[in-house]
Amino acid sequence: MWGVRQRVVVVALAVTASSVAVAVATGAPSRVRFVPASGGWEVGLLPPMSVGEAGWCIGDRHSNGGGFDCGAEVTEANPIIAESWGGSSPPPVTYGYAVTLERVRAVSIDGETPIPTRTQPNLPGGLRAVAVEAPGELFASRLLAPPRFIPLDEHGSRIETPQTSTQRREGDRNVRFWNSPSRPRRGLCRITVRGVPGLEEKQGAVLTHLTSTPGIVDRGLLPCASGYYEKRTWPLRVSILLDALHPGASPPVAIPGMTPIPGHPGDFGEIAPLQKLLARRHGNAWLLIEGGATLPDRLAALTHLHIALPKR
């Protein structure tokens, strides 16, 4: 995998009329045309698991790989919620994707032919996505910034985008971190693991203050505590997620794409094909596990987890 798997937080889409170009062997840029991505691809909302984030992460997977981007402001103010660009080789191909609000029925890159958006199984109602590709290594030239998606409505008219925005984060001032061999820090939520031979605590983080984050599409999620563990050669990551709008006071929203695990009432499995997770509701929170060699590993670890939630 080459290139720039770049996280782009859409704060203002200032799209110019300059040509989209790539650097060819002579070093001179040439115009390229983006087309709908070939092969299968998926884009979806994923739960943030790092304390300090609030809202959603965006995951994508396609025939050449995929990525996982957090930090996008998934709010109703931005018609294009998030976009990311990267590539693969050989042969060299540049690809990009965007997640949009429902009113965005197509996108154009640099005024070229509109490319339709579509719904996705791992996106909640009200969101759509698009994936594009073009031959060549777009980011081989440092003189070129990534192109931008121009949102279009059902009539093909351009949708204006806001010029300012704010990233949705709790900020490090409300987060306490710890690393082994130090003891876990105190916060509003707490995770402890007992009875798993060979499981070692490596690091973690907790929130010390809760702040409502209104305006997020589908309300969003807020990590309150997280821990990273290792057992022999496999890692395990655990997070407590609260409702981002009313943290600790309301049950968190459903996680798009997660399905019930047969024989395990109340447990939900991976967001195929984007992320291998295990989730269980616990009061007004989600308890999430990522990692482990297999689903039975995650289920076994879940039975030994003990958590404390904010007092209301």
C-alpha cells in the first residue's frame, strides 16, 4: 500500500476550478478523469474507541485494501461529512471516498461528470456514500493537494457548504492517560479485567468530565474509558461508549451494521467487512471489545470484564 491514507476533516470545502492532475514519468502533470470505483466497496460508520473522540469514525474497504478514519465531524451542517484519499500499486491507482447527507445524490470532482452516491448497509438512514478511482499516483507530486468532492442535489445543482466548522472532540484536558507499570487513572468510567490468565494491562485512558455534543448525525457515541491489553501474541482493546448527546443519562444509539450473535442474547458481532468487534449493552452504555484471535476469544474476555459508569 502506498500513498496517503489521509484523514480529512471536512471543515470547509473550498473547491477551485483547477484541473485534477497526476505526475507522470516526465514530471509534468496531466489531467485525469475520476470514475466510479470498480469492484466491491463498503463505507460505514464505526464506533470511536479512543477517549477524546466523540461522534463516529468512518471505515472503508475495497478490493485494494481499506482504511479507518476518526475525527470527521459527522453533523447535519456538512453535506459531505468526510472524505479520504489513498491508493495502491501495482498498477498505480488513486482512489477516494466520501460520506454524504441524504440530499447529496451525486458528486463531481473538479466539475467533471457527476457520479451518483448510494446507500450502504453500514450507514444509518439519512447518509449516503460514493467511491471513485483514477489511474496513476495522484500524490506522487507534492505540488498537488487532494481533489475535493463537490456535492450535487437530485437536480444536479451544487449544494453550498459551510465555510467554518469545529471538530468534535472532548480534548486532552478532560482525558487522563496511563501506561504500564503505572496504575490505571481514576475517571468517570472504569474498566477492570479479572480471571483471565496471562492477560496484561498495557495502557488506557479515562474521561474526567462529560460534555454533550449536539448536532451529530444519529446522535453519535462518546468513549468514556478505554484499555489496551495483551495475551501472548494477540492484543485486545476495550472501550465504554456513552450516548454523545446525553452521556450517561440516555441509552446509546444502535451501532450501524452490528448483528446479534446466535446463542448469546444481548451480544452483537462484527461490522462486516469493516471491523471485528464484540458489543454488549450495559445500562446506558456500550461495552466494546476489539481484537483477539477469534470471536470465542472476545466472548471469553467479555465475561471477565467489570465496568463502572458515571453516577447520575
